[in-house]
Amino acid sequence: MSDTITASPTIGVFDSGFGGLTVLRSLIEKLPRARFAFIGDTARLPYGSKSRRTIARYAVESTQFLVREQGAEFLVIACNTASALALDAIQDAVPVPVLGVIEPGAHSARAASKTGDVLVIATDATVQSHAYAAACRAQGLRAIEKACPLLVPLVEEGWTSHPVTEEVFRIYLSEITRDAAAQGLQPDTLVLGCTHYPLLRSLIEKEVPRGMRVIDSAESAADAAAGMFNGRSKPAGGNDDIRPTEIHCFATDSVEKFERLGSRFLGRPVGNVQLVDLGG
Amino acid sequence: MSDTITASPTIGVFDSGFGGLTVLRSLIEKLPRARFAFIGDTARLPYGSKSRRTIARYAVESTQFLVREQGAEFLVIACNTASALALDAIQDAVPVPVLGVIEPGAHSARAASKTGDVLVIATDATVQSHAYAAACRAQGLRAIEKACPLLVPLVEEGWTSHPVTEEVFRIYLSEITRDAAAQGLQPDTLVLGCTHYPLLRSLIEKEVPRGMRVIDSAESAADAAAGMFNGRSKPAGGNDDIRPTEIHCFATDSVEKFERLGSRFLGRPVGNVQLVDLGG
């Protein structure tokens, strides 16, 4: 981490859509004096069903916008798919520190798990990359990954506590539990490997076996980012205490939809969203 | 329709993804001597949640590829969203005749309906455009439209006859039926306004009220295209009778996924799919 980062840094946060606003929400709580520039590449979402090459190209264009046009001194990749498939490409393309959500998620899983066996649910592309399995292995954990492609559209339909969503989650959970049992694992921790899933947290906590810990990668990433700033951006007293957090949101498509759906993920109005053309 | 079109024409078929292969399937049955070039803009799907401006740009790039690189003499827009939002833009951008799926769908609905009241289910963007309502009005029909955003991911998950999909469809159907009743309509026809929905046809036919006709826009568009060729491409006897249909498929992302999922929609293997970079 460079020492040139200011005490009230500009933090760039990137997602393919709105889901990453759950990461921004956690970041705001932990770094209230920072200036945030968030971009959702909504013209090209979802990344979860696309190839590594395409995802890397899209992610690099979006993060270069945050650094070059918005002056971001630090980047949080608030998208599991892009973290899984494009973190290296982004790190090569921009001259600032870059933090993804996968490693912090695996780190939290290690802190939570007693058996050392964890379940990870995510999008197709994240699962196919096996980025969580690798990050968990690096922490001494064994992980079983499962793609749950219906959960994102169910969240976007607003069915976050709907009987259909409960049924779909029960089906996915029974499949991943069976896979884990077949490999002799005794999972006690479930990692939410997609930034849409925190909106299903209460539904998921009702359905998982008693005692299973649910880890939110969004929150883990925000914790990691806050830790990296070493308290430099915490309120220092005086007028700074009441200085509101500065948030600038950008989208590559329909700002109206972003403004309407985004508040569900951010937990407050997203304000004016500006349209950006990345040429794609 | 230009007279310069050949007896074994090259027909360009365009969709944002795989769904349009249901239209290609119907076209092959009706025009077995044609050469088909199909492009699925899979790097940028789904179009259903994007803005008119973005959809038009993507659709124009894809169809220009079919005309300029593949020599298409006739274009079928096998995507309800692009037909609803970008048909004019495509017609302005290419020098060949262009047929969408909306008008043929409305035309079939008029032939099927006795009450003159129809239900239309489609993606968000198609519904928000009200293109079906307008096309139905032009046919003297009254239409109630309903966005069903969960049906596409359910089809892509392969849950085409799953209890969850039945339940989701029942919820959507009860909502659109209530909307129709509130407006004093007596619908007797349901239009499938998305090329993914034909894969749910047997499930849908089980759930709709007895006597309700189900219209597939994909099939209607293929009928209209075949009609426009005035029998010029029908087998004329001799060796031509056994000449196999020529099909070339292109995708803007993961050809592997296209090959794997595409056969479900085409009802036969899609063969070698070539990757195309449209620069987006």
C-alpha cells in the first residue's frame, strides 16, 4: 500500500451492476471520511455468464475510468466474477492498489470455520474459475463451490423473502450439501460469493442447518479495505466529524434503473447517477 | 422485398443470445434450401434489461456483420427486445429487407383470438416499449402485457418442466389475468413474446385456462419469412431435394457455452460456432 494515499482518499468501487453497492454500503460504514466513486457496468451485465477474456476487457475499461477520470487512489473490485477472473488484468492495467472480494471472503471463512470445510455459492463464471476453492485452499480450508444462477434474477425481481426463492435456495443447498457429503466434508460455514446474495441473508440464515455460519464477502472486503487504511480516514474530531460521505455513482446504461434498484442494495438513495460511455 | 434475392438466399438471423435459435429452427423447417447465418451477441446479453439506445447500437453492429461479412440478403430479428426497440435503427443501417418477430406475433394473435383480447408475456424492455400493445392495436386487438423476468433464467437453468417454474409461471399468469379483468378484458390468447418461452410451451399449455390459445412469435415470424419468399426457396425436385440446409453460427462470447446450450433451442447440434469480435 502506497504512503501517498491521502487521509481522505478517493476509493474507486467497481461492479458489473448494482450488487457491488452492498460492498460500498459496508465501506461507507467503515470509512466515513472517504470520497467514493462507484461504477456499475450495467450496459454489459451480467458478467457471471461470460468468458474470462470478455470479463477482463470490460473490467479493465471500467476501472481505468475510475482511476483516470475520477482520480481513484485505491480500487475495490466489488464483483465476485471480476475478482475471480480479472483481478490480475486489472492490477496490470492500473497504477493503484487493487482489492478483490475473494481473498477477504476466504480469510473470514477461515476465522469462522471450526471443521475447516466450507460451502461457497456464487455465479457460474465465479464457480468455473475455482477462485474461491484456491483462495480457501491457501487458508488451509476445503471448499465446495456451487453455481446458483437463479438467485441474482430472484433478487432483482425483488423476491428476497418469497416462498419461490426459499424453494430455489433449498434446492441449491441440498445439492451442495450432497456434493460435500459425497466428498466426506463436514461444512460449518457458507460463503456468499456474489454481491447480490447479502439481500437474501435472512432467508439464507433461516434455511441453513443450525450452527452454520454465513459469511458475506462484501463485508469481509470492506473490513480488509478499512484495515489497509490503518485508521487514516477515521473521523479525527472537529468539523470533520460531521462531514458527509461523498458518493459519486456512474453507470454505463439506464441511470433511471440504477437509481431505482440501487437504493435496495445501498440501503439509502443512490442520488444522481451519471451515464458513462465506455465505448462498448 | 427486392427481386434480386436468390432462389437459395442467405438469410441472416440475429439474437442477443441463444433464444433466437427457436426462430432459426422454424425457419429451417419452412425454408430448407436457404443458407442461414446466425449471430448471437452473447458477450452483451441479455438485452431485456438494457436501454433503447444501447440495444439499438448492439443490434446494428450485429446485423451489419451478417450483411457485410456473411452476405445476408434478408434479415430476421429473432429477438423480441431488439424487434421492439431497434427495428427502425436496423432498417436504417442495412440495405436489405428486415423482419422482426413482433408484427408476425400480433398477426397470429388476431387469427387466433375470438374475443379480440390477448395477453402478452415478455422481457422487461419489450414490455416497457409497448411494441406488442401497439402491434396488437393495429390488428384491432386489445393487449395486456406482462414482464416475466424470471422465465429466461429458469429456461437457461434447464428447469423447463420444474415445479418451481410452474409456480413462477402461475404467479405471473395470475397477475396478468387480474390486470386484464381489472380492465374488463376477456383474453382467450396468450402470446409468447420472448424466444426463450417456446421451451416452456408444454408447461405453459398445462397452466393456462382451458381453451386459451398459445401463440409462439418465433413460429409466426418463420411463417411470415417463408411467405415473403413466395415459395422461391422450396425444394424444386432433383438433386436439390437432398441438399442439406447450410447453417453458420457466430457468437460474440464463449462459443463453448453457445454450442452446449444452443442445441436445446435449435433441437439439433448447432455445429461449430465461430467467435466474432464486434469491438464491444
